Amino acid sequence: MADKEFNILDPFSSVDLGLAESADGVKQWAISNRGIIQPIKNFFNDLIVGIDNGLNAVPPLIMLVLLVLIAWQAAGRRVAILVAISMTVLGFLSPNAWGLAMTTLAIVISAVILCFIIGLPLGILAGKNDRFETAIRPVLDTMQTIPAFVYLVPVVMLIGIGNVSGVIVTIIFALPPLIRLTSLGIRGVNASVVEAARAFGANPRQILFKVELPLATPTILAGVNQTIMLSLSMVVIASMISVKGLGNEVLRAMGRLDAGKALVGGLGIVILAIVLDRITQGMGQSGRERGHRHWWQTGPVGAVMRVFNKT
Amino acid sequence: MGSSMEEPVIDCRNLWKIFGKHADEAMKAVQAQGLGKLEVRDQFNCVVGVQDATFTVNRGEIFCIMGLSGSGKSTLIRHVNRLIEPTSGQLFIEGQDVNTLSARYLRELRAEKIGMVFQNMALMPHRTVLDNVSFSQEVRGHDVRERRENALRAIDAVDLNGWDQKYPDELSGGMQQRVGLARAIAADPAILLMDEPFSALDPLIRRQLQDKFMSLSAEMKKTTLFITHDLDEAIRIGDRIAIMKDGALVQVGTPEDIVTNPVDEYVADFVAGISKLELISAGKIMEPVEAFERHSGPFDASDWPEAHPDHSLDDLVNLSISTQHPVVVKADGKAIGIVTKNALLRGIQGDVEDASTLKH
């Protein structure tokens, strides 16, 4: 390319800055720095495998009951019934569907936990600081729009294939809405309430934890919900770098043109998405909308409390 | 009330606040060349919020700042607890310059010495009434039982017993503002800052809350800076009133001063619609006995109604309604002046000069 003669009407094809080659240098760096990356990788791998083993160790029926109870507590009776039906259907999709779903759930949970740990502080900072918000916005846009295959390769080169890379690519894609919505939530807090807190002697930390975060919670939970949904949408792509679970089923079915297997994997992902979405949406709604004040006044905990209070 | 004690609790000296990017340059130009508000706006693209405000509030006094919206009164009151930093000037609270306090002592001052009530209540929607009221003590890290006791006492003082476990959105507007008042007094601060506390309420509720506030205030004797855009309210509540216009205090005085001696057209316009019945005293409109005798000759006041110089026009009307005679004003048993019917009528109009020199 570069040996082409310079043409003023087409200046681009004759100049080669070598960007692609220098970006490739990441590979060399990764190979020579294995020692640093390996312990970090092991830590995250242990986290993911731990959650996966935990979820798969619970007998499916007990897990089902637990999920229904969580749904009842977080989102009310209707959602609990929906979750019960959906998860039963999921279990009957194929003999190994439940186990695959739990593996996928483990990946999603790990990714969401890490997103929350990274995203909440960044979101708070973006909500408080206009300059940081302006600086981070193009980064978030890039993370959301750049095709996953672009960063799939460098991530695999750095860390190798497996769960950890899967979680990292999932985080890259799923993190932005949490940061955006946390920032939005912090900015949306009524300024006069914050002023009142200042007027009564609260320090910045107290204002954050006693006023801003509680009032921004519904918006932040909407961000968590979005993050979960995007994480699920990444499971098929993540399975290309050897992440197990429902996504892997879809990928293998694609390779063998096995429509039945693809349907099982696809439906499993959809059901998981519906269940997680309804539960987290329920958490985002204020108790007032559902006619009570505190979470412990309703759901299974509320029922138990009432029994205890009677005796 | 407490103005006899003459101990300034809030002492504001030549306070200026200019908003804008070039506020400091604008301030220098104002000091050097005496620029006006419009010149500052045009030359520096800055807005003058407060112009050279100087006033003191004595211990136990209720000092009202009255002005229309945009006159800078809410900006001025926020300098007292330094929610806003002044561009120039000083503000002392009990002799301590607020603007030299470190962040830590400033927070201590805000939490323990100053209570503030806001026009839009600014209650925390996620906290119960009790938790709202005890907020300032909570951030100071006071003992749970102690702050609960203080909060319940404050809630009781504003007649909201039994509502302490409710949330603000379960309360009516008037009740919410009572919570605001309870929050301000819970830590028993020396100073109350009231930023148009009753403006957002309907007239009947406003009246009730004014009465509640005045009875509380008489009991607690807190030094109060009270902002309002309602002159009636300022006159009802204030021991002294400052009229604010375009960021400057144009007149400071007792309600009677302001109503009877407005310094300029602007104040006079405000005062025009105010009922003078409760504000003007017999002493202001009476004609001295000698002057009366000069034009009407000696008189026999034995069956004339008698009044004290401090009696209001309202009292004088009641006295003279059942008789044809003028009212004789007596101090220490001695007649010092006469209020004729004509003088009384002029007085009701607020025309004090004319009332005491009426030709008969």
C-alpha cells in the first residue's frame, strides 16, 4: 500500500501509519507479561467457578423454589408465578438444560457483580463531576457500539480463552448503561433536598450515602437491570471463546446446523432473560407503588414476620 | 421583643454577592468606580445578587427581609450559614466570622447553631418524619435515644404527635412545612433561618402556621431571620423589617417606621395597601395639648374617652365610636395630646404628618 504514489485526490490509500501493526504489539506484551496476568486471571476464574459450582450443587427443584421465593420477595406474587412456570419450562427443554442455564447464570452473576463494583463509583463520579462525565461519554459510546469481535481477539491474547475472558468481554459491553444511569440518578436528586442536608451540617460523604444514593436507587436499579439484559445478550458471543452454558449450545448447533439444539439454547436464554428482568424490575419499583413501605412487610419474609408477630 | 438586649447575634457587614465567571473583577470595578447593577451586567456579564447589605439581628429578635422575587433575599439568607460564599464583606455569628471557619467547624455551626426552613420544604422523601427531624443530630453522631427524644419533642411542639413514623408524601403541605419547622428546631439552635417558609401554602393554612410560629417563637426566643415577599406577613411577624430591592436593603426599621415613614416611592408603594389599624399608635397621630388649645381654646376632658400613647388606631376607633368627643391621650395620668375624629381618619389612611397637624 505505502509504495503507492501519493495522490492528492486519494491521500488515504498512499499513507500507512501502521496502526494495526502497533496494536498487534499487545500480543507481544501479553506474552512477555504472563506472570502478572496469570494470578489476576486465576482470581477471577475461581470467583466464576465458585459461583458456578454453588449454583449447580443445589438440586434443581430446591433452586427453583429459591428463585420463586426471591421473585416473590422482590417483585410480588404475580412475578413469582411467572418465574415458577418459566423455570419449569426451562428445565423440561432438554435433560441438560437446567445445568447449562445455571452455568450461564453464574457467568451473568459474576459479570454483573464486577460491573456493579466498577460502574457504581464511576457513575457517582460522573454524576458529580461534569468534566469527568464529558470525558467518559465517548468511552462509553465506544464500549457499547464497537463490534464485540474487535476486542474479543486482544482479550483472548491477553488472558487466553475461558470464563475469565468471557466475563471481561461481557463487562465491556454491559457496563455502560449502569454508569450512565447511576450518573443520571445522582443528577436527578432534588437539589433543594441536598441543600437542606448541607444546611443541617451533613458532610459530603453523608450527603452521598444518606441522601443522594437512596434517592437515586430506582434509577441505579434500572441500570442494573439493563446491565443484566446486555450480559445475557453476550453469552453466545462469549461462547466463541470457550465459555460454557446455553450460549455454547447455540454456537454448537450453528456449527452442525442443528435447529432443535439451537432452539433449546435460544429459548433457555430468553427464559432466563425474562426471569431476571422481571425480578430486577420489581426491585426497582418503590414499595409505595405496590402498597407497602418496607421490603420486609411483604412477600415470604412478610408472611413469616406476620406469623411470628401473632405468636 | 428582645431588641432591648441589643446584642447582635447575626452581624452582616457590607456583604456583596456577584454571580458570574468574572465576579472578582466585577467586584473590584464596583469598589473602584462604583458601577451600578446594569453596568456590571453589561461590562462583566455578571449578575449582582446582593449589594452592600449591612444589618444586625439582635438576640431573640425576629428580623424580616421583605422583597419581591429576584430581589436577592434568598441569596442573602444563604450567606448566614454560608451555603453561598460572599464575593466581598463579612458576616459574623456571635462574633465569629462565618467565612473564616474551616469546613468542619462550619458543619458544626450549621448542625448545632442554625436551623433552616425552606420554601419548598425540602424534606427527604425516603425518611420518616422522625428521621427527617433528627437529621441534623444524626449527622453529628448524637446518641440514638437522645436524638429521638429531641425529635419527638420538636414534633410535639408543632402538633404532629403520632405522625412520626409517616413519610413526607403521606402528609399535607401544611403538615410537611410543620415537619420542616420541627427539623429546624429539633437541635435547639440559637438561630432560625426562615426562607419564605409559608409562601407555598394556601392563605388559611399560612395564617395558622404564622400563628403557630409566633407562639413557638415567643416561647423559644430564637434569633430569627425571616424572608418573605408578603409585607403583611413581615409586619405580623417581624420585630424589625428590611425592605430589599435589586439586591440592596433600601430601608430597615420597625413595622411602624416602615409604614409611616417610607424612604422612597418603592417602599411607599408597598406600604400603600397595608392596614394601619394595628401599626400606628395614638402617640403618633395625637396633637399636643398646647397646640390643640391654641386653636380650640381651653377644653374640659372629663367625659372624653381616654387612651394611652401606645394604643393602636384600632383601640382608638373602639373608644371613639360611642361618643362625639375627641380622644384624650394620657401618660402617667396627665393629658399630653388629643386625637380628633379627623386626625383618626387621616391616621387610618396612614397619613401621620397630616393627622397631627390637621386644621380644625
